[in-house]
Amino acid sequence: MPRTKRDPQALKQLTERFTRLVDRYLELSDRELAEALGYSGTTTLSRVRNGDAFLDIERLIRLAELETQSGGRPNIHWLLTGHGEPVLRPEGQSRRDKKERLIDQVKRLEEPEIDALTKLLTRRQEPS
């Protein structure tokens, strides 16, 4: 049976989601992430970030077991499909924990996301 040809657009999307997950939520250097995933160096991670390769199943499992700065876990379903949230949150968090997590997420927003959030909040405050 012939091997299915790789979809460059799908690989690009995977690469973008992987980079976002690592840089914005895990906040690990490539060296730290390579170690956590069981790689001896950062070469494979560089290839993943460049869209030349992707993690194998064992590495995806290890990635799913890592803890984010906010106490959640990477959402592998989101990583592979783009559906859902990038991070699975631990259940049973207190209201204070949720507020702190929200503040942490707002701190990580990029300029376009800040603009969109500002517009949304402004619209909600306007009288009907």
C-alpha cells in the first residue's frame, strides 16, 4: 500500500500550534523540552519548529504529561486538530485560582488578541 503524501498545510498548522503551546503555555527552553520529551538534543525540536518533522506518538504522550505554568496539561487533541483549548485545566480550581489563571493568560496575549479582547469588553460595557 503506497504511503500517503504529507500535506504541507497541515504540517504548517501543527507546527504553529506546537510552537504556540511550547512558547506561551509550557514556557520551556528547547533544551528543557528536549530533555522532558526524552531527546538527547534539540535537533528534532528545531526540525519540528521548522515544519520538517513532527513528534512521534511516544513524544506526544510525554508532552501530554507535562504541566503548564498554570497547572494544566497540554491538550493533544487541540495540538493535532486545532479544536478546543490549547491547555486542559485541572478540575476543582477555586475562584481565586481561576482569576489568577485568567490574569496569567491575559499577560500572554499578543497585540491582535489584546485589541480583540478590548473591543469585546468595550461592547459588553455599552448600555443596550
